[in-house]
Amino acid sequence: MSESGSRALLERLVGFATVSRDSNLELIAFIRDYLAELGVESELFYNAERTKANLFATIGPRDRSGVVLSGHTDVVPVDGQAWTVDPFRLTDREGRLYGRGTADMKGFIASVLAAVPGFLERPLQMPVHLAFSYDEEVGCLGVRPMLAELESRPHKPWLCLIGEPTELKPVLGHKGKLAMRCQVQGAACHSAYAPQGVNAIEYAARLIGKLGEIGAELARPERHDERFDPPFSTVQTGTIKGGRALNIVPAECEFDFEVRALPNFDARQVADELQSFAETELVPKMRVVQPDTGIRLQPLSAYPGLATSPDSEAAQLLALISGSAEFGTVAFGTEGGLYDQSGIPTVVCGPGSMDQGHKPDEFISLEQLAACDAMLHRLALYLQGAGALL
């Protein structure tokens, strides 16, 4: 579990360009072979096309629940970013390790893999499970079939530690997310006769305005939860396209919007309210002009929020191994809400900072990597039954 061990493994992991749009199988094969050399068997859970896979492995007794160490193997693209180093080759500069995924979140995976020999050396009283997923960056998609399998097993994990970059500060919560696409089907005509058409862009604008009103209502002070930043659920429109020429009333327009929801708020309420507004206020007016017009909402992705109690056993263990009970929240989402939803209490704590995530020249410090190695060493002592030594 030395710094050199996790650094060397991080170098290998960064070398696999596991952008979400591409396969992660070469990286998964590397991890599977690494674990096999240490005598640890792995299970793979493939996507339908068998181009990507999750990996799940257990160290220690299999007749007990144990702790899951979870990380995603995919990374965001580097297209259009001004990198000063090769993003898929680890570069060491003044105590920082640069490369795509170093912080988000191959640094944690490297520390976990470096910790495996130490876990194997100890007579663990509770097992440690390794769970590495695909397609987290595009909506927490890949982990779902693996979780469905874990739910059916007799010894469900006791808790999950997700190693997203928090600078190793203990985190118990984050918002959920709902991403939606709205498609407006209008009716084209020459712009000189605009009233004879149905302007899809103008109706889309009214829908976007309605989303703004919903967002303003969600931001009212009585709906705040000060544990989060911002302390309320947010709504925003991210992309829009429509129209073909200025002298043609546009027949099509579509836009994508998202809801970042506090854990106690169901983001689908926003989509339902927008759908109701469309059906009662807008579509009847559109169909007076042209019967085959309409408005359609389509879900793109969603994951639930996370709000683990600070009094829970999961939180107390996190405080023990991280050395801090100053629990916080993060603004970004994780797979944690899905683990928690499946009955596995979840916490978040990992090396590096999301301030570096998704940016050019992403990096993690050697200091953070070493501190994560030390945290996993403390976890090994706990699982051995030597918690009093911590």
C-alpha cells in the first residue's frame, strides 16, 4: 500500500483511454489479471453489446456482508481542451500527477488495487468488495446491472465507500439529477404568413420560461437545505436547437434541461409540472392551427440523491478511517444514491479534488494518493477486527 505502488498502478490506469463513448474492456482485463495474479477472482457484468463491463471481486469471508470500495472506470473526453501534457500518459511534476482521470477517479482505484496485498495478508473478519463500473459519467448507467445482481445475493454488502474526489473529506450527501429532452413539433410556413404556422421555437421559449418559474419556486427560502451548495434544487436549460431559415416558421425545436434535486425532492415533479403546462396551456393552442403538432418530453438519464445519516454505522466508520467527523456534502453526483437505493448505506470519500476533474491538465497530488493509501490501511485494520488500534 505504498505511494510507489499506487502511483505505478495509476500510471497503468491512466494509459487506458476509457472515455465513456469507448470501451473499458482493456482496463477491466488489466484489473482482472492483476487481481488473478494475487489469487483474487473477479466477476464481470457486461453491457448488452459486450463492449463494456463492471468488475466485482471479494477479498475475505464470503458468508458475511462487508464493505464495498466503489469507483467508476470511465472518464470524460479531452476533445477541445488545451492540455499541456499527454492526457493518457501520467506526467509527474512537482508532486502532482497529471492525466485524464487522475482525480476523477482512477487515483482512488489505483489506491484500492495497491491495497489488495495488505487486505490479503490480514485475517479479515469482514470482507472487502471491489466494484468498478462503466458509464458513470453519462448518467450512472453501468453500475445498475451489477447492483441488481448484488440485491439478489444472500449477503448484501453492509456499506459502500465511493472514492470520488473529496480531498479525503468525509461526505454523506449529494443532490440527485434528472436530465430531460423536450421536443416541440410545430408547423412550417412562409414567415410572411406566420400566423398560419406553429412556431416551434416560440413554444419552446414558453416552456423554458415555465422552467424558470419552477426553478424560482424551488429556490424559495423555506425550501432550502443549508447542507448543500446551492441550498435548493435547481433547474436549468443546457442546449437548444431549432429552425432552418429566418423566412421559415420553424416546425421543430428541441431543448435539454436538467434538475439537480435535493435528496428529499423528487425531480420528476418538475417534468410532470412542465408536461401539465404543455398539455393544458400550449398544445390546445397549437392544434387549433395544425392538428398534428405537439410537445413530447423524453427522459435522458437520472440518478437519485444521497443523504446518509451522520448517526449511521456507515458514517461512524467513515469518520474512523478518514480521521474526521466533520461530514459534508458535494455538489456533483455519484453512484451513491443508487447503492443506497438498493439497500446498501453509502458514504463518499476519495483522494484529489473535483476542482481538477473534467478540466485540462487534471491532476492528483502524491500527498493525496499516499493519504488514501493510509485510509485504506486503517480500513484493513478495522475489517481485521482491530478497530481499537485506530
